[in-house]
Amino acid sequence: MGRKWADEHPEKHKATFDKYRANQRAKDPDWDERNALKKNYGITLEHKIQMMTAQDNKCAICFKSFMNRGKACIDHEHKTGKIRQLLCHKCNTAIGMFYEDVSILQSAIEYLKKWS
């Protein structure tokens, strides 16, 4: 079954893939995470685990412990794709919301200092 068949038979393709995914998950409970890490960041699950160990299982910004492996977000430079460190969801989202712009983050710090 190729791409053309999949495009022509989306329901059958989904059913086939769902069956394949269930089979893979039965063999390896980490299958989804392994796939996502490889596809999105080009790294292995073992690499992520090594990063967690190196960071003492804590966010690189707020230093709170990750509750589980799935809670550790891969932080990366969006322009280059270079992986930086692991962050908790809140810290990862925060720097993204500030467009990874140091001047905006500094402005936010000054604002908070003014009102503390």
C-alpha cells in the first residue's frame, strides 16, 4: 500500500494504521514517544533519558522535578532545530509565548520587579 492508495482509501488506511500502531504499542509501550522524538527532534528515547539524568530530572529554568518522562519537553531553537535542554510544559510554553526574544523577556522581568 502506497501513498496513492492511502489517499484514495483514507478510512481503510486509518484502520490499517491503527491496527499497526496497536500492535507496535503491545510490543513496546514507548513506541509513540520513540516515534515522536525521532520524527520531531531526530533523537532517541535513550537520549531523552540521558538528558533527564544530566538535569537531575528537573526543568532547566524553574528547577521543578518532572512528574514523569512525558512531562519533560524538548526545548529547541526553532530557527536551527538545535536541541537545548528539557523544560517543564509551563516554562517551555512561556518562552515560546515571548517569541524566544530576550528583550521581551527582560521587559517582563522589569515589569514584574516594578509591581513586586
